[in-house]
Amino acid sequence: MSVDLDNLLAKTSRTFALAIPMLPEPTRKTVSVAYLLFRIADTFEDATDWPRASRLEALREFSSLLGLEAGPRGERAKVLEERWLDRPPVAHAGYLELLGKTGAVIAECDGMSPTARAIVLRHALRTCEGMAKVVGRADERGNLRLTSVKDLQDYCYIVAGIVGELLTEVFVDDATSLKSEAAALARHMVAFGEGLQLVNILKDAGDDARDGRVYLPPQVPKSEIFALARRDLDEAGDYVLTLRRGGAPNGYVAFTGTSVVLANASLDRLEKHGPGSKVTRADVVRLVGGLQHALEVGGQLDLRGRADA
């Protein structure tokens, strides 16, 4: 059973669909599979058409599926895919296609190296457990309201800080030169994930609120959240530069650097134009092209790239 990972990425992600192909193999496949497994869990957490009890049940089922041996896992996946799609949790066509290929994505995970597979499954299970706690805080209809900066940071850790930890483990395992920088990477890896997630939350605040999810604490000035995101993205920039200093493949630097530079540009637009505003296609081409050129010629990286307008 095989699946087109790139096609699923294009249908279910934004920045990562652009950035993941920059990675060399086998890291590219590992990160692709990890993203898709996290996306499945996130689909259940954000299941706007399901009540809280159904979301919790699906997260438990998915966790159990990840913990099974490869043999019985395939048959169990077929049963769960049919159950999840019988009453779809969301309207997003790409997410629903991914749910229908859950077993195939897990099979791709089973085909990776033992170390890579263990890293991905361990962190995917941690995220499922964390998301279940988040959903458990919602009301019966699944509406959630965070009330403090700590709540917000705890949520960002579950859905994105753990991703930073996963990426760091995968990078250090695949590129032995990075072992000397492992401690430095570890200092910045959670902020790397948190910064990217905060930008997404700020960007999607209106849509999230309409779906019953209020991630931005109402009593906290928006300026404080923007300042936290800026500090995190500064640390995320340090993460990227540490990869480069450690002799990481250019693809690692391009992958992480693209995420950071576009997040900074998004934050610029959000501060100027409010929720829902997006980086223009021209800005994406300019910023990503500039980053790739700097990598090709060994030049200085501008990770604080600004949106034009």
C-alpha cells in the first residue's frame, strides 16, 4: 500500500507544502510522514462538525492505531477510516482525503528506518495525548476559550513545540555533523514551533472564533501576543543559523528558513492589516528566492524579511 505524500501535503498544508520538498532524503520523507500524522490528529482536535465526545474518541482511536504492530494495524485502519468518514468531522476536502488514507500514511512510516519511525510515532502520540487534554477543556459542543498567555503557550507547545522537538531529533539523527550543535538547537526548538504557531493563530483568529475556538486570551492586549511572536521568531532565526553553523545540508536551512522568513512577513502584514491578511505571492517569491540565493552563494541570511505592503 503506497501513497503520494507530496500530493497529500499540497492538499493539506500551506507553508510546509512549499518548504518540505527542499529537504534531502531520507529526511524529506520522515518530515512529510510526520506532518501528515500530526495533521490527522489536528483534524480531530479541530473537528468543527463533531461534539467534544466524538473528537476525544477519534483521538483515542488514532493513538491506539499508532501503537499497534504493523500487521493488525492495516485492518484496523480500514475500519477507522470508514467510521471517521461516515460522519465527516470537517468540510475540508484535503483533510478528508487524508483521513481516508490514514493507514497508507502509517504504512509509509513503517517503511522508514527504525530510529526515524520511533521518533515520529513517539512525538505523534505525545501530540495526540496533549490534544485530547485541550479538547477535554472545551464545552460539550467543542467550543474552546483560552484565558491566559500560559494557556496559549501550553497549547502552542502541544501543536507546534513538539514539532520543533521532533525536527531536531530527526535532523541530528540524519546529519551527524549537527551532534555538536544539539544542545544549542534544543535551546531554540520549542520557540521555533511556538513562533510559527502564534502567527497562524493571529492570522486565523476570525475564522477560529466563528468555529468556537478562541485561542487569543481576550484580556491580554494583542500587542503582547505580537511581541511574544516576535521574540519567538528571533529565536527561530537563531535555530536556523545554528543549523547552518553546524554544517547542516542546505536543504535543512532552506526548509526552516523559509518557514521563519514567511512567518516574519506574515506578522508584518497582520500588524498592518489585521486577521486574515496574507503575504502576497510576489513577496513569497522574493523572500524565498532571496533565501535560496544566499544559500547558493554562501551569503548572509536575511531571516527578518519584510513584506512590501
